Amino acid sequence: MAAQPLLLVGAAVVGGLPGADALGVVDGRIVAVGAEADVRRQLPSGARTVHVPGGVIAPGLIDSHCHFEDASMEAYTVALANAGTVDDALHAIAEFARGRPEHEWIRGQVWNPLLQLRERRAPTRAELDAAAGGRPVLLPEAHGATASTAALHAAGLDPRGHDGRFDRAGLDFLLTIVPEWGDEERSDQLLTAMRSLNRHGITSVVSGATTPRDLGLLRTLADGGLSTVRVAAMVMPSGALNPDVPEDEWSRLLKDVPTERDRWLSVRGVKLQVDGGMTLGSAYTRTDYPSRPGYRGVCVTHPETLRSRIEAAHAQGLPVGVHVVGDAAIDLALDMLGGGDTGRAPDVLIHASLMTPDQITRAADTGVVVAAQVPFLWRNTPTIRGHFGAETTSRAVPFRDWIDALGIRRVSAGTDHPVNDLDPFTNMYAMSERRDEAGADIGTAQRVTRAEAFALYTESGAAHTGESAHTGRLAEGMLADAVVLDRDPLTCSPEDLRDTTVHLTVVDGAVVHDDRAQIAQ
């Protein structure tokens, strides 16, 4: 994505010297940061000038765990995030299905009916049948799904006695039944999703669970100069989080995972899963849930299977990112990850929401890093407290302890979108204030400073993707990824931080989002 030389002018630069209000870019890299007059002198004549009056220039933001490809899918799937009742969801499905071909699949965007709907349940199979006019329906959740009768028939399943509910393995199976999008449709979805991230100031992302097919399409988009977000992919070589393939097939699939990287696309590692989640009450824990004596959550893999998968990935020089939430799941992962100075990128504990102090010490010794998401607490703290009790919930997602023990460059922040909202500034607020949407305490002992919250989205994110030499800061020689905000995220009030607006996003020196800038040629 080549762009002409650029002079970006605002009112200030985040963390910049007094008087700094401009950024100069040539060939996609920053050549100067400082006062406008000084920066202008370092640019060739004819540079494009983009002036955002009152704007604050900051590094582009990095979401370290995001299923970004699911963003902005309204034209292709049913949006259910705002449904508050079963009737709301059924109405949305019926509206989406109206006028579509009789046998077309109706697919939903990821949602959580057990938490967000007043009835605390998903629609029944019969309700889906009626709402979609008998069409096949698949409504995916983070670790499960609901399907209609026609979907069960398409999957070769007998609907008699089946309620239409599936666990994560069932969802993975159903996804093999649903017709794939065409390459052109899927590429358009990926580009639309990138533009959605750009509107939030996100210039780089770690894609949380990328299929080989999507990885190939991302490669084509990058080679064609169409990408507007740098992607570091956590790849599912078999297309599933829990690969149900023989060991020799797994090793063969790993050999097909590319290890080369460029400024647009890289593989951050191989994605695997151990347990469920906090909000779902399926995190795998050392002790019984206070709410359910005798129950310790769900482990979705056999330890020896997990070990063989990880060892095979390491043998190919590939790091591994493991979905772990409960402390027992984290124990299992820590027994197998790490491995010292191997030359590969560090392994990743993804989520690690209920990590304990002794486990953080182990992580410090083994060299693994943490990619975590405080937004799980934003709307769901009462539910999590109901599962695990007040004490465990108050220390969940322990960013303060992680930073103190591991160092900020071994911790990064993200959203797990679409499970949680994409907005980075609400996330920074939640990390630094440790309060939820209603203003309630969500473990204030785990607060980080505002500067740390911002660094978790910039310099730490760049360290996580292995791009510290090129992204995460505004400095001469760095790739020109920048945003212009309506306020300084380091100094504004906590309430103002939540309302931060992204006026402009620049990736590789090209303006990819612009809501109100005054542009001069």
C-alpha cells in the first residue's frame, strides 16, 4: 500500500516533547516527529498535509487477541449482540431470513445467550425452525452453538431427542457442514473487518484463531496492497481448536504453516485449547467451584494429546498459544510450554484469567508470555462472582501482578472480540480504573497506571508480535502507524478516556480512516 510523503499535524503528540505537534512520513516510515515547521523541512516538496485541529497524535493501537475476521459481518450474518430476550433474537433471525432463498444457511454472529438474554437460555430448535422458515440455522457462541432442525439434517444427525445445543467440538463439526464463503466474499469480509478495526485506531492485530484458508486469503490481500491492518495469526492448522487428527497428520499440517514474515502478515503461533471460560462456568480449576461442589470445570483435551501437539509444533520451530482460563488449565499448559532460548517466539498463555501468584512466578521462569483481556469483567463480573466467589473474582485478570512479575513487555492486552467489545479506550479504562460498566469495583488491587494501560496497547503489543523494532512507538525509522485522537489518553479524566474518538488512522503512511480531518495537498 504505497503512499505519498505525508505531513500529519495535530495539536500535540502523545508522550512527545513540548511543542511537538507533527509527524513526517516518507515511504511508509516515520522520518521526523516534532514541531510542524521542523518536520516540514525534512519532507520533500509536494508532501500531502493532513491537519486535524486539536487532534492528539499517538502510535497505532495493537489488539493482541481478537477474532477480527468476525467484525462488521452484518451483511452476511445475523447480529445478535443487542438482543436482550429470546424474542429479540428470533425477530432478528426472522428479519434476516426474510426474502433469502429457501435452503440458504442463516448464520449468527458470535453471542452469549446464557448471559445476555433475560431468559438465560438460547432459542430452542423449534423456535429457530419457526423464525427462519425451516432454513438451516447455526448460531455460534464462544464455545458452543445452537442449530435448527434443517442444520441437524444437513449434518447427518437425527433431530429426534436432540435439543439443537452443541459444545465446542460440535460447533467445529458443524462449521465443516456450513457452505464456505466464496473467495471473493471472504476477502471482502476480511477487508471490511480491517476497516472496522481502523475506525477504532487499531493498526495491528493478533488474529486469535486463523484457518489455513483465511491465512492464504490474507496473504493474497497483503500481496495485492489491499490490507489496512497488520495481522499476526494464531493458526489452527487443521481448522479446529481441538484438532481431531492422527499425530502424523498433525505433523504434516504443521509443515504447511508458513514461517516467513513481512510487514503485513506473520504467524504468531499455533493455537490450541485446554478449557472453557469464566463467564460460562467452564474454566478448569484446581478446586471445586464454590457454587457447584464436586465440579471443577471442563478440560477439553487429554494431557498427553496436548503435549504431543505442542512438542510437534516446537519441533517445527513454531511457538504455541494455548487457550487457558482456570488455574488447573494453566498448570497443564505451564508443564509443557516454554523451553528456554530456542530462537522461536515465546509461547503464549491466552486469557489466563484465573492465574495465581505461584503460576505467575512459574511463567516468569519458563519464558512464556501472557495475552489477556480485562473486558470479560466489564459486563460479566456478577456472573463470574457467582461461579467462583468474590475473592477469586477480585484477582481475576491480574494485570498488576503480571506486569510486576513478568515485565510489561511480556504482557499484552486485547479484547477477544466479538465475545467482547472492540473499543480499546474502554479497555484502557477498565485496566487502569478496575471498574465495570456500572462503576463497580472489579479488583482495584490489580489496577495499572494509565501509561501502562496505553503501553499494553502499543509497545507491549509490538513486543508480542515481534515487531518492537518497527511498530508501537512514534520515532524516526519506525513504520508509520499512527492515530489522531480527540484527547490525550494519558492525561484526560477516566470518564473522558472512555469517550475517546479516533479521528484519523494511518497505516504504513496511508490514511485508512478519516472522520473529520481537513486535508490539503
